[in-house]
Amino acid sequence: MRIIGIDPGTAIMGWGIIDADGSDLTMVAYGAFTTPAKQPLPDRLVSIYNDLAHVLEHYRPSVAAVEELFFAKNVTTAMAVSHARGVALLALRQAKLPIFEYKPLSVKQAVVGYGNADKQQMQHLVQMTLNLDHIPKPDDAADALAVAMCHAYAAPYLNRIQEDS
């Protein structure tokens, strides 16, 4: 199964693609889409959409995992990121991918085994699990790989639940 993980953002949207064969996870590619802060929001969203559509066409994932948003303070930032997340969901759905959404706490628990893990712990486990020479940069790309890994770990259980329904 080829999984694309998405860490939503307007300024930087991280993406990471892994292949999962049982418990064997292999990094395929990762990166981040960036948009200029001074660019109007609609233009930033078009850029994110086009960049993500290109990645989807090139790597052809079979499923998508997207991190849910969590913002405690800045409503303005939350709204802009929500727009970018919506554009990502649109691109993923137009590519006819099943989409699974995970809370940041769930991603940390799946990857590190601890819901309050810090960014360094997450990045280190992503590097170790995927046998990478270095921690993926930017941080958003490492986070996106972690979201994809979370789905790889959850998929067998989700499939079992679906079969029992």
C-alpha cells in the first residue's frame, strides 16, 4: 500500500509518501509546498492544489492520511490552515483516494508510543523507522511522514473493522 501523509499548512504544507508492506515501511519521497506570505490567499491555495495534484499524479499513492487541525490560540492562522487543508482534501478526493484523518495526539502515540512526545522525538523515530540517513527537512515533511506511518499502523485494524461490518 502506498500512503501519502499530509501535514496541512498555508505557508508550508508537508507531504510524505511511504510504501507499507505489513510492518515493513519504506520512504518513497517527501517534501513541502511553500507559498509566499504576501501572496493573496486564493493564489496560495491554487499553488498548493496544483503542487499536490502533481505529486499525486507522479507517485500514485493508493490512500491518503491527513492530520486534523489543532489550534488553541490563533483563530486567524487556524482559518488560513483550514482553507489549505480543504484544498488538500479536494485534491485527494479528486484523485479518488480514500482519505483517513488523524489527530496530532494519535500520530504521536502511533509513531512514538507517547501522546505528548516532542518534535525531536517524533523526528528521530521517523528517521529510525524509515532507515533514513538524516531527519527529513523541513519539519513539516517529517510530520507528514509520521502521519503516513500512523495510517500504516492503523490500516490493518481499520480493515478488520470494515470486514466485520
